Amino acid sequence: HDSRPPLPREAAATVQQLRGLGVRPILLTGDRSAAARRVARAVGIGEADTHAGLLPADKQRIILAHTWPQDEPRAQDLEQSMLPRAGRGPLVVGFVGDGLNDCPALASAHVGIVLQEVGTQATVDAASAVLQVDIDQLPAAVTIARRARRLVLTNLLLALSINVAVIGLAATCGLPLWLSVLSDSGGLLVVLANSLWPLTWRVGQAAPRARHNSFGLG
């Protein structure tokens, strides 16, 4: 009789959806190699991306190493060292954890995510985001985060474009004060209206693929 708890049915589908978003899933665990390989095979993570028997500092070291390009000497030093000797690199890496031993990795990743139903207060404090739903909603969270980032950049460009246009007209044509104030208020209304787009978002829609993203699963 196998007393090991079964894997959630949605685990493999979640890993596949993350790959579809351009995210590279990596398994980091303190369990034995045999158990780690069994879980990795079940969810579709390769042996090269499976790391077992890790201490908290080991998870932190691997997370930091993956924030640097693999041909970067700093990444190789981090992989071979016992403790991290450098900070985070330019490649975006996220980490999902729930235990106290995941706190260093959660704090070191660009995005540390903890599940509310299993996380402790310490992991919640170390994380940058808390999922109030199951882990199968992680791909949806990634999609929403990317769309929100694009929306913020779009609003910045809109506001700057409107201000530059008004300043240019005022310098060349001599706009009256009331028209300048009206233009500024109109630009604000345009940005506010554009910010209402999240009300129409559907989480199930596909998001553009992103390069050089990784997610560590602790």
C-alpha cells in the first residue's frame, strides 16, 4: 500500500499552462531525490530542472543563479558556491513556496508567491504576492500581472504624449489658460478610461509569450 499523498490532478495542467506562457518551471525541494523525480515525472518537469535535498540557502542560491544568463560567470559562481555572493540578475524569476524553509528563496526571487491556505505568517511576510486560491490559478495570475504591466506602460505613454502635445501647442500657438487646463483634465480622463480595461479581461485568454522567465516550485 502506497501511503504517499497523491498529487493534485491540476498540477500537471498548471505546469503545462506555465510553459505555454513562456515560463520554465523548476522543482526545488528538500525531499529525497527519488520522491522529487517521481513528482517531476508526474507533472512534466525534466530531470535537469529538478533539484532535491536542498537546504533553504541552496534554494536561495539556485533562485539567484537563474536570474543571470547561464553564460554569465556570476551565474556559474552562484551555482557552485555554498552561499550567494551576488544579487539578483536581469532575468525575471518567480518562486512559489509555503514552508518556513522557503522564506530565503521567496525573498530572493523577483516575485515570491505563497498560497494563503497553507502558508505561514513568516512566508506571507517574505513573499511579494499571496494567492488566495489554489495553485492551478497561478497561470491566470501571471497573465493578469503581464496585462497590468502593459496597461501601466500604456497609461504612462498616453499621459506623456498628451502633455507633450499641449506644451508644444502652447509654445507655438499660445493656447489660452482655460484650454490648457481643459487639455490636462481631458488627458486625465483618457488615462482613467483606459484603466477600466481590466473590467473586461477574461483570465482564460492566452497571453503573449515572454522570454527568460522561470518559476521555482518549492
